[in-house]
Amino acid sequence: MASLKEERLESYLTGGQAGFYRLAYSYLQNREEALDAVQTAVCRALERQDSLRDEAALGTWFIRILVNTCMDLLRQRKRVTFVPPEDLDTGSYEAPLPEDGALASRVNALPPEVQTVVKLRFYEDMSLKEISEVTGWNLNTVKSRLYAGLKKLRISLEGVSMQ
């Protein structure tokens, strides 16, 4: 018989698949790699469920596993490619990118640490405190990276609108 902790984990993992895919895709820009990253993260979470001390932190614990899995894959291939939204196989998944492909490409051009904060804040609608917990960074570090990223995006987008 499964414990209450296992049941909550299973329920969380099955209920959040589309959001997990969207987050993985925002990092990897490849449908198959995003699906693989989600699958790998789910397997790691199931294998390491004993390391989850506070069940209230289940969401941030799993997102951290997923983000780390995506970063591992990016390090392995040492390149990031942008796939235009019109080339995506929509399948049965939610749209992984914001509708403005130009904005998505500018977010992807940010440094990896800044990208992580911006994507978690705006793509996944996480609070700054949750981002701090997921990444393991100090709250002030998260804030400074978010504001630096937003400033870079604003400058980048203003340059486009002036042309």
C-alpha cells in the first residue's frame, strides 16, 4: 500500500505534466528533449522521494529537479537553438512559448541564471520566494537577476520599437 506521501507525489506529477513540459521546453527548445527531461525528472523524483522532508515544498522540490535536469541537458549539448513557434508540433500540449516569438527569443538570449528567474516568474507564475527555494539562491540574488533581466528585455524591445 502506498503511503500518503507517495500518493501526493504521484498526484502532483500526473496533474502537472503540461506545465512541466512547458517549463522544460522553455529551456530546451526541442519537443523530444523537453519530454525526455520531464520523464527523467519524474524518475529522479520517484527515486529520491525519501529526500523530500517537507511535503508542503513538493512543488518547489520537483521544479528544482526539473530545472537541474534541463540545465544538465543544456550543458551536455553546449548550445541552445530557437525553434520558431510555427515549426512546433502542437500535439496535445499547451503552447510552450509566449505568443510573441520575438520576446521568447530575447528571453532565451539572456544569461542562463537570469533566464531561469524570468521563466519561473513569468512562464510558471512563481513568487520570488518560490524561485529562491527552487534555485537555492538568496532572495536578493533572485530579485537582482529578475530586475537585471527585465531591464535587458526592456532595452532590447525598445530598440525594436524604435526601428
